[in-house]
Amino acid sequence: GEQGDWSANEDAMITRTLSSYFNDRVTSIGSYAFYSNGTLKTVSFPACTTIGEGAFEKCVLNTVSFPVCTTIGERAFMSCMQLKIASFPKVTTIGSEAFSYCRQLTTANFSATTEISNSAFRACI
């Protein structure tokens, strides 16, 4: 809900100086909440079920963990050029271009996924 979005956006400002971040309160991450964050390398959101459009686009993340997330929005992790490990065991829907240009993605868990939108993994090697 809106409270989850507000918390995530507030946290996005706080995380501008952190390299690792864990938050077990946020249930939904709003659109562009962490857009182009240049310091975060690892994030873990064990209670988050929804990731908004462009939420982590152009970030320097290398490891992300979302154990209960079910929906990843469009371009959520697009152009995260350093992303290597992505754990999303409960995700059912991956939005268009969600992981496009994540060229270093080598380890990924999408075991529950039933819908992968167009260009979700474009230019992934």
C-alpha cells in the first residue's frame, strides 16, 4: 500500500550512503524508488511482494534477495550492469525489460515464474 511505498522512498534517500541494505518492513517498493543509486551493492527485502516500475533501474547492485516478491515491474532492474545474483523464488510475473542489460547476471532463481514479458532479459549474456 501507500505506507509501503512511502517507507521505501524514504529509505531510498537514506541508502544513498550505504553499500548494503536490509529492510523487513517494506511490502511494496514504489516506481523509481532507488533509481540510479550509485552506492548500494546488496539489498534484501524479505517482506516485499511488489517491485514498481524502474525501482532499481541503473543501480550498481550486485546481489538482490526478495524471498516473497511475486511481481517485478517494467524496467525494475534494467541497466544494473553489475548485477550478478538475483533471488526471486516466489515471483510469478516479470515485467518487460525488467532485467534487460544486466550483462553480468550469472545466478538467478525464478522457480515460480509463469509470465515473462517481452525483452525481460534483453542483452543478458
